Amino acid sequence: MSRFTASLAVAVLMGSAAPVAGDEHVVAMLGQGFFPMNVYLQSGDTVRFMNFTNNVQVAAADDGSWTTGEVAAGADHVVTILSGMRQTFLANGTAEIQGAFYFGVPPLHY
């Protein structure tokens, strides 16, 4: 086996052993709500929370199990989605501003 062929074989095998990256979803933090409010995803996906306000914003699970922490104005924070993760999230700790993750394919819109 030539050195080139051996290198190619190793590269192919290493590439096939690498984990498949999930999709990235973006949620805008708008102060008075999230856009979109509902995100359809899978375990291993990421959600990038982007703060489009002039104030610090926080998105957190309604049971406190995960949080973005304080996201500065114009900044963002990425959350990796895990199986069984709490799905309902609140803005700045208030139940009046909510969003949700749903595992699976979004419903069809006509």
C-alpha cells in the first residue's frame, strides 16, 4: 500500500468516526418575547440565543435546570440541547414571556 493510499484510508476512517454535528437554531431575545417562540429540534442541536435589545437578557428553563446566564445587549449565548432537557423557557424569570423546545419535526403549515 502506498503512503498516499494509507494516508487517504486513515483520513476516511477518521472522518467516518467523527460525531455528526447537530443543527443550529437561532432564537431572538426581544425583551417582550422570543422569536420564534417554539423551536423544533433534536438532541445534539444547538440554540443560539441572540439579544436584540439594549438591556441584559436571560433565557432559562422554567424549573431553573438550564440558563443562558446574562446575555449582554447585542451579544449571544449558545445552548446545546440534550435529550430530556426541560423544554419550556422564560425571559428574565417572568412566566409572561415564554418559549418552548419541541423534540421532533414541526407540524406542516398550509
